[in-house]
Amino acid sequence: MDKEVIFKPKMRVSLLSDNGAVTSDRLVDAYTELNAGPKESHNGPIRIEITLTNSLDVTNFKNYLDRLSGKLPLKLPGTRGRKPSTSSGELENPREEILADISKMAEEGKSQKDIIKYLRGLGFIFMLTEDFLQYFPEFPFNHRDVNNPHENGQYLNSLSWMVRQIKQAKVPKSDKYDPQLIFGFSIINGPSKKVVPYLFKERQSPLRVNPAKKAMSFSTVGFTKYPTYMREDERLKFSTEIRQLLNGQRKKPSTFFNRWIKDVRFPDKLQEQLNEVLNNKEDGKN
């Protein structure tokens, strides 16, 4: 039973009511499901179809059944085995499970837009490479995904990254993110047919997906586009003031902010929020 297999075993979990009616039916990746454990226990009839490929699978399956039936406590979210967690505490969705879901979506022919929508629902946001590297400067990006930076620090032809935001602070530099699972998308140079995942800082095989029907813009993905001649420290100072204006920490824009605002392109939603805040301040409402 311990021979290496060359296929990905699936697992079907069906929960039934006392009269035999199916209340839940899921077809999932067996490895991901066994490692993640059931999300809730069930004290009624259960029907499971699974292929066990080695002795470890058997052990994990026994533990899975014990948790499903309530004999063992459910696993805490985000505490899966030997992999490190973030300093911000436990995550609601295990990382391997998210990657398995994205892989399944790619196999089903979902588009970039579908995958981005799913990840946003889990708290992922888009970040440019230079912004991501401000938080994680030693991240081991592959040269195929991140090229050499422009002299002002911007990575003009690199992939853009979806990373899960754990905490939004009063200033951007204090925000918390989970770098253990990120997804790279081609945004700046137009949509592509691949998504590049990094799991626990290791590059995974790119996923083939259907590109979005329309090219994605800085606005649709939520990027603020700074001019190439704006230095890194100036971008950080400007983004900090944006947040201070929006959350009421700052009563009016600084001279520095007013000097740059005409050269910066904002996503539509952020532009509307800024317009409202700045117009209110001009009207003397704050």
C-alpha cells in the first residue's frame, strides 16, 4: 500500500439525515480533506467514498472519522502540521485547502476574474511587487515572475500578487499580511493564461486558466498607480496620508499631498472616497 501513486485521489463526503436524505455532498481532494479535517462534526448517517494509497492515509482517515463523529475535537483552523503560521494568529482557511480550491477552479475552466473574486472573498488583496517586498524583502521570488526593478524601485513588468491581509492598521506600513500563500497574476502587461502560486514561499506549478474577457486595469484590481519618478519613500508617505484622510486622523491634506495628487491614478472606488472626503473638507464640514 505504500507504493508511490501517480494520481490525485478524490474523496466524496455525503452527510445524511436520519431518514437517509442527503444534506451535504462534497467531492474534494482526498489529501487536502484528510489533512484539513472536517469543518464540523456530524452525528447522523455518513457516506464516504475514498481511495487510500498508503498507511499514512489510513491513519489520517481514522482520525478524520473520529473528528467527524465527535470522538476527537475538530482541528483548529490554520494549525495544519509542521508548516509555520503567521505571527497574527490562526487563519480561518488552511492554505493548502485554498490552493486546492484554486487548482480545481482552474481545472474546471474558470477565468482569472472568477479566481480573483473567490480570493477576495477570503480577504486577499492585490499588491504590486514593490509593495509586497516592503513587507517581505527577503521573499524568494523566482526571476521568471519578478524582473529587475526600475531605478525608482518599481517592478514595471513583474506579476502582481494577491496576498491575504490579516490586519489593516492606521498606517500602511503596520498592516499585517500572510506571505505563506500568494498568487501571481499578469495585470500590468495584460491578462495571461496562467496564475502562479507560492505556497510556504516555494513556487508551485503555474495553473492554466482562462484569461479575463476584458483586460484588467489598475482600477478594477484596486491598484493606486504612482508615477515612475515618484520615489519609494514618497509613495509610502502619500499612501499613509490617504489612509489618514479617509479614517479621519488627518483633517486636511498636506502641501506634499496636494503636490502629488494630480500625478497619481486611483482606482474608481478609492477616487470616489477621496473626492467625498476632500470636497467635505473644502466645504468646511470637518
